[in-house]
Amino acid sequence: MKTISIIAKPHGEKVRQTLEKVCAFLAEKGVCILFEEKAAAVMGAEPADHDEIREKSDLVVVLGGDGTLISAARLLGSKETPVLGVNLGRLGFLTETRVDEAVAALDDFLNDNYRLEKRMKLHCHIEEEGRKTLEIEVLNDVVLNKSDLARIIEMEVYINGDFVNRYRADGLIISTPTGSTAYNLAAGGPIVHPETETIIISPICPHALTNRPIVISDNSNITIKLRSRDENVSITYDGQVWRSIDPTMTISVKKAQSPTVLVVPKNKNYYSLLREKLGWGDS
């Protein structure tokens, strides 16, 4: 018997309707269903704790947008449990399966008729007074940003111990290829195929126009030192976890040991996704 966990963003009637269809199908197939807290609230079911979802799931189904899927990836941590994203949001670069395809996609999974993509993650920690704090893994990006009232901030970037550049900018984005179509794209960074294991460094509104985004090897260890003394600076992980930082802290970023594994539609490829989401090829 397979165990499938469901994580949902509990907004709108579409979530309930989709949940009911999915659960009815899975129950008919004899699948054990675990509900994360918010999905359980929609269905009036008993929620499973995160440890149970991590340890017992053969598949995690996400009903929502990309942000909901990113939260699910963080919940799974180092577990390489496949994640099927059903798009109830807007863009849906990660949640590629449409609502009307959800049951068919689950049927394919149960019949071992599906395709997987491994997406690299980044591991980040802050070193503060000689000790590591806030160790976290991200699927999209790590972002250093000034507060609303701060001026341009200064940061020094090192790769494998070698000095690269001192950036004077509104911020800095360290992105995975998966995250290249998120904040990185909005900041003028390149679109990178998600199966290419590289790391992208993109300054946000740099003071010098010669400070351009760069793409580096996935075996790089990136160190960032804040040089602004009097500015309010924050660090954000996948746009969901936040904390304030200061020049006494050193930020380290490298490739995480384990990827996030996505179940992707067999009838789509990355280029068709770009055409659909970015309107490429429209006359």
C-alpha cells in the first residue's frame, strides 16, 4: 500500500473541490492518505505531523502555487520523496500539473508511469561569533536585501576563498537554476535550465553597470561579507524565511547534498513551460 501526503493552500472553493476529487480517487485505489495541517482543516480530517509526512510518504501532492511547493520542499528536508505540484496559483513554474490533470497524474504515478526531475538546492548558514546559526536549505534562492529606509549596501563576495567583487547595490541574489525564473529573472538575471547544476549570482540594481550576473559551478562555496555599517540589511530564504543581519555575520552558501524531486507532466518540457508562462512565441 502506498502512502500519499497532501499539502494544500486552503484558499478558495477550487481547493476543496480538487481535494475531494483527489481523495475520492486515492481512497478507491486503497492508498493511505496523510493530510498536512491546512489540508486536514479543509477536509475535516486528522492532521499528520511533519515527521510522519517526512518518514512515511511515497509521494507528496501539493495543491497550490509555487510558494506552497517550496514550503513542502523545506518540510521534506533531505528526503528525496517525489513531489507532485498541482497548480492552483498563477504562474506555476514548479506546480506544472493543471487541476484537470491531477487525477490522471496520480493514476500514472500509481502505475509507475511518470517522469521525475531532480532539482538542486542550496545550503546556507550564517556564521556568527564563530558558530553556525540558521542553517537552512532553499530550492529557489537566498537574497540579501536592504530595508525600505536603507541606502545602497556594500557586500564582498568570495568563491572558494577567492575574492570576486565588492558589490554596491540594493541587494544580492544567490539562485539555483530552478530559482532563475523567480526573483533572479525580475532582477535581470539569466534563465538557466533547471537540470543544469550551476549557481547564479545576480546583484539587485547595482551601482556600477559593469556588475552583471554570473553563473558559476555547483561545486562553489560562496562567502558573503557585509561591509555596510549603518544600514538595515536582511536575508531571505525562498522568500519565506527572514532575519536581520549585520557586519559581524558571514553568510555561506553552497550546493545542498540532496535535491528536491519533482513529478513532471510527460507531455511537457521546459521550453514549452517557458512559452506558456512567459508568452514566448505569441504573435
